Amino acid sequence: MLGWKKDRSKEFMTLASPVMDALYGTAMKLTRNEEVARDLVQDSYLKAFKYFDTFERGTNFKAWMFRIMTRLFYDSYNERKRNAAMFSSFDDVTINATADPDSRSGAGERRLLAQELQQALDQLPADFRLPLVLCDVHEFSYQEIAEIMECPIGTVMSRLFRARKRMKEIILNMNQTDEATTTKSGQIIPF
């Protein structure tokens, strides 16, 4: 029995190791808290290892892991909702701008854009945020997202449409607010 677990453990780690960064990145976007995201990823790996014998070889392991993490996230969310406890306000997450270290021009602008996108993403409900991150960041297909979220593909498409539309509205409102606080001469108006 112990030999079987060792063999399965190696196989599991071979499949699971490359997926960890993607899971953590998505967990951060869902929870907006480093500690909670780490716990979510750790719980996902524990559950996946426990039920690894149910994983069908030849299928998409990454999607299977995301499905487990998504279920755990929603279970936790629903439990908090049932207990009438709202998600505590999580720390804002700053997206690391992917800038070429040799090219410093525009790095500040990219960082500001990344922060603006993250702020807009944080304002989306989890039901819209998750499919947007899975599709646009992790490049899952609509079918894979439907399997991960355990919903029809039409629901995925609808949520993506509404999430993108809402993101656009949020960003436009943020820009209008920024413009309203600046005079034509470029001086910032104090509040």
C-alpha cells in the first residue's frame, strides 16, 4: 500500500507542480488576500491528492485542479454568506507589471495600468471575476471554464460578456473621476 502512494505521489507532483503558480494567481484574484490565497491553494492540493485516484489520465489536469479550487472557494464563500458574515475587506493586490528590465521606459505607465485593471477587477462579483480570469489570464477555453465552474457554456459566455462590459464601465468611471480632479492647467484640485 505504501509503495502505491509513493508512485502516485510522484505522478501527482509531476502533474501538479507546473500548475501551482497559475492556481495561486487565480486564488489571489478571487480572495484578494495572500494568506487566504495560500490556504485556498494548499487546500486544493490536499483535496486533489486525496482524490487523485479519481482523476482520469489523459484529461486536462490543470482544469481539474481549477475545478477543485473553484469549488472550495465557492463553498467557503457560501458558508460565509450563510453565517451572515460578509467577505472581510481584503488588502488591495498590486499586479506586478511585466516589464523588460533593460527597458525602463513606460514601466510606470504599465504599473499604473495594471493597478487600474486590478482595481476594476476587484469590483467585479466573484461570479464574473472567475470566468474573466480563467479566460483572459489563463486562456482556458469556454468549454473548460464551463467544466471548472460546473455550469453551461452559455452561462460562461454570458458572464464573460457582462464582466467585460462592467470592467469597461468601471475603468471609464475611474478615468472620468481622475479627469474631474484635474484642472485644464494640470493642477490637482484638493478635495
